[in-house]
Amino acid sequence: MPHLWRLFRASYGPGLDRIGGMFAGGRWHSLGERAVYFGGSAAIVVLERLAHTDADLLPNDLQLAQFEFADPILETKVEELATLPANWRHDTDATRQIGRQWRRQGSSCLLAVPSAILPEETNYMLNPEHPCAQQLRLVRQRPFAFDPRLI
């Protein structure tokens, strides 16, 4: 069972309401599709946040949180990197189609996907419509601030 990590603004909460995808598209979902992303490690969620936020606009109320499921869950993994389109890191149409197909199938609660920033790391997308999604629970959280040497 994977440990799932999120870096979120305290003023907005952990974002488990799934509405984030309604306002912006992501690598594995299109604008208007409900989505919740997690990282497989605390380090990758920090790198992802740095990659997607202007350093001058980093919020000062971040929380680093770890989540897990109460019971073992079914997880689907995107095939090996070699089977993805060669330009998958830049072709969001291809990756969004993979995410859309996975959500429609409803075969699992989590989709394990490679990080485009560091493909050796794993990110996860939660299928909010899957019955297992209700078993997600917060294990721990703490305030987080970026080390100034990183920004």
C-alpha cells in the first residue's frame, strides 16, 4: 500500500474535495475533470510544487501531509516508460487520454504514474468515484516552508 503525500495551502485544506481539476488541467486529466494528485514521496511533492509555482508566488501557509488507506486498495500502474509515447512528458493530450480511460474503466482507486519532472519517481492520481476513495485518511501533517537555498 503506497504512502501518499500532498503539499497544500492551509487556508484551502488538503484538496480532497476533488474540485482542483475543475479549474486547471493537469498532466493526467483535462480541465473540468475532478482530480486529486499525490506524490509517492515527500521529496517529489516539493519538486512538483517548485516546478508549478513561480518562486516569488510560493505561499507561506503550506502543509506537508501524508495519507494512506484504511484497507489495502487496488492500484493501476501506467505501463513502463518505454511503452508511453516518446514525447509523453510534453504531450499532455496523450497522458490525459490515458487518465481519462483509466477513470472511465473504474478499475482501481489509484493510478500510479511517472513524474514528468523526475520519471524515476511516482505520482498518483485518485479516482474520486471509486468506492475505495472513501477509505483515504490523513496520517500526519506539519507546516512546511521551502529552504531558501532552493528558491
